[in-house]
Amino acid sequence: MVALLSTAVQAASGIIDGTQGVLRVTGTLTESACRLEMNSADQSVRLGDVGTGRLQQMGDYGTPVAVLLHLQDCIRSSSSNSDRQGNLTWGESQPAVSLTFSGLQDDSNPQLFLAQGVSGMGLRLTDAQNHNVMPGVAGRPQLLTPGSNVLTYYIMPERTGARLQAGTYLAYINFRLSYE
């Protein structure tokens, strides 16, 4: 009798068991001038084999390998940024981005990233204009066009002052984009 009464109350209120539910929808709305493509966010870069004969003197380097960072959905926005030297980068309808690359620094040359597993060699990172990218230091602001953009960097092995010891090496270099 109680079960019949409960069903009658549910029917009277419009609630019939098994016919209703709830969708809980969550997400995050972020403010960003562009979206970094997933293929760019996590990359493996192969520098290939470099013979010790090519790295005999401090400053000798191997073949630069391009690293491409693809940005999508860049919106129109104004920007006004100064770099470390005080030079102004300004765009009325272009967002600007500066990148900071971080990772372990080479003990012999702090301008280079540490190549773990070898000695006498570090990894130099440069931007598309061949300016050195210093570990942990924000790079020059770059103006972006609305839509899609590709930022190009180059990484190469470079001889340091430490004793040269061959082997397999590995480095993890993180990067952060800052829109201003």
C-alpha cells in the first residue's frame, strides 16, 4: 500500500522513477591570445649522431635542428611590451608572446642546457633570428598575427670547456608562453 502511495505521489508531481537525470557540466574558460597545438606542447627532438671530431674546440657546434611551435586561434588584441634591453614591441591588433625556456644549465657554460649523459657538450637554443635563448630568461616579445602562427627555434650541440666524453645524452627543456 505504501509503495502504491509513493508511486502516486511521484506521478502527481511529474517525477516518474527512471525518467529523469542530471548532467553536471564543468570546464574552464581561460584567457589566452592563442592556443598551443598539442603536437607542439610535447615534442621529441633528435639531434642525431655528432662525432667528437666535430667538437674539438670550445664553441664548436653541430648541425642546428629546427623546433616548431604551432599556435592556433590567435585573437586580435593590442600589445605593448619591452624586452630586457627596453626595446618596445607594439601592435595595435596583434598579440605578443614571449617564451621562457627552462631546464638544467650546463656547469661549464650557463648559456647552454645540460646534456645529461655526456660531458664537454651542452645544448644551445636560438630563436629564428639566431639570437641565443638563455635558460630561465624570457625571450624577446614576438608579435603574432590573428589566426595561426609558427614560432621557430633551433637547438644544437655545442662544445664546452669540460673534458669531452662521448655517450648517449638526454635533456628536458620546458617552455612557457607569456602573452602580454
